[in-house]
Amino acid sequence: MGVPDTGRRRALPLDGLRAVAALLVIALHVGIYTGQVASSWLGIGEAGPLGPVVSRFTVGVPIFFVLSGLLLYRPFANAARDGGPRPSTGRYLRHRAVRILPAYWLVALVSLVWFGRDTLGAAWPALRTFLLLHIYGSDPIPAGIPQTWSLATEVSFYAVLPLLAAALHPLLRRGRAGAVLGVLGAVEAVTLLSVVLTHVPSAGPYPPAQLWLPEYAGYFAAGMALAVIASRTVEPPAPVRRPWLCWGVALGAYVLVSTPLTGSTLRYPTVAEALLEHLLYLVVAVALVAPLALGPARPGPGTPARLLAHPVPAWLGQISYGLFLWHMVVVEGWLRVTGERAGSADFRVLFPVTVVLSVGCAALSHYLVERPLRRLRGRTPEPRPVPGPRVPDPTESGPRRPGPRRSDLRDEQESVLP
């Protein structure tokens, strides 16, 4: 039966989940700009009837962070499992840059020209925006791209991942997967500490550090842990053989995070509220991703994996980076054209308009910008290394699947978050 090898081939269910996460984030932002979701950060409105549910659609970001950790670390975990060298850091970084920067630069330019010409005319603020450094300061993120704080956070994970992978590689080569999981648990501890430090009263509301990598590193670490487990799993573990039960756990955690236990979007959360929110989001994201990453490579009918692999959600997942980039341009543009102010638009109108126009922009970006550049990137061959001897893992059982050659490793299915 086996589990999906996401280090070598595309897993359509993960694309489908990415589409779901993107739609959650779009609904959240539309909810804020239509007054359904109160936002003390933006100073917008009081919660409408949809507020209690839509306000926690922020869980889409943790879902994407977990997916990023899983998909980007899986080739490194595979290489260690097979006793081969780590994937080339230079090649990995080039692929990351080609994957995210051109499309982002296009959207940032459109946003600055349309909504922030003052910023475009100032050298450092404009350069900081184009370099994705706009979360490292107190100035507001330019209109049209406020959601790209999470992209800047993800980019910092891209930079750290090769270093972390290099440190973990010897442990995995020696079959010490438990030690690796322990290190990743320590990364989660760093996140918990960061959450405390950014939510103590002395930090004040919304300090810049609450957008930085330490605040979210635990989500990436959880995805990396799933990659380690998946790379050394022959048959799906018992818990993920009942995927709807896992998704039920995710739903239960989502219900809890939507209660007053985690505070209100009308104010900045306390330490206790922020810690609980983080842990519940972590449960939601892992419970959703794990059955897709560790479940059977050929899911049965009626399972979440089969539903998410349907052509429509799978295709939306493939263009989800564009959905993430363009949807706030659509929202801000709609407000400019209609003359409505933020917090007072009609959700029933703005949500479908945003989805339809964002899908159109995302499709154009995908087929005219992203895919052509990624094809050019793929024309540079990489020498095929001779694999070294594989160090057996005592936790494995059953026949081993053949591992991918380094030249076969693809980052075609990478999670670029919404």
C-alpha cells in the first residue's frame, strides 16, 4: 500500500488541502473588510453574525506552515534515509527564489502603484517591501499586500531549513529518528517561549516580533516531523487509517479555538489565550495534514484524500500561491472602485467577487509567470551523485521502497502559503 512520497512526486490531496486553506484565508480577510470579523489590529468594526466562525479562519496559515515543513524537508529526510548526500543547498535556494519572488514582485509593484505611490517613491521602504523585509519594523505593510507578512515569515524558514537539515542529517543517517523528533520538539518549545514573550503586558499589543519566525517555527517543525515519519513508514500507521476521525479531532480543536477560551479579535490576546490558540491551531493543522501525508498512497473512495484530489480543489491548490498574492489587491481595489470603506462592505457580494477575480488573476500568474520560469529553472541539469550505503533504521519493518535519486527530487509541490 505505502504512503505518498512527496519528496519525489506530487500528492494531489495536499494540493486540495492547500486550496481549502487559501479559501479560509480569503474568507477571513473578506470577513474583516466587511465588518463580520472585528480586528483590533486594523481598527475595523465589531463582529458580525459570521464573526465567531470566520475569525478563526486564520488557521489557514498554520496549515500552510505545516505543509511547508512537510514538503520542503521530505527530500532531505529521504536522502538521509537512503544514505545519500543532502540535496544541494544552492539549488534549493535558487528554486525557492524562482518559485516565489517573480510573482510576488509583480503583485507588490501593482499594489504600490495602485495604493501606495508614496512608498514606491521612497527608496528604502520600497526596497524593503520587494525584499520581503517589511515585517522587520514598525511601519505598516503596504495596502494590497498586508497578508504577505506570512510570506516573509516563510521565507525566513526557507533560509533556516538547510542549516537545520544539515544538523539533523547525521542523526537520520544513523537511524536516530527519535532524536530528530526531539530536536523538532525543542523548536516547538522555542515557539512557545516566543508566544509568551510577545504577549506579556510589557511587550504591548502587536509587537513586530509576533510576525517573526520564532513565533511560528513550531508549525514548520511539526511538518518536518511528519516528513521524517513518512520517509520511514512503509504502511500507514493505525491512527491515520481512520482519516475522518483525525479530521474530527481537527474540527473539535477548531470549535474550541473559536470560543472565548482563546480571547477575542477585539483585543490583543493574553499569554494564556495566545498559548492555547497556538496549540489548538497546531492540533487542527497536524490532524488535517497527517492522514494525507501518512495515509495510503492510493486512498479509498469517500476519504478526505480522495475528495481533495478531485480536479477542482487540486487545480485550485496548484494556483493557490496566486490566490494568496492577489486576493487583497482585489479587496482593496473593490473598495476603491465602489467607494466603500473597510469594515462596511457586504460579505455576500465581496466574497464571491474576490474569489472569482482572484482565481482569474492567480491562473494568469500561474500560467504566464510561475510555470514558465519554473520550466526555465528546470533546464539546468544537476549532476547525479553516486548514493552511499544506506544506514538501516531499526524502527522500520517490511520491504523498503526504493528511494528517489537526487536528480529526481522535485519541489514542484511546495507549500507557498496564503
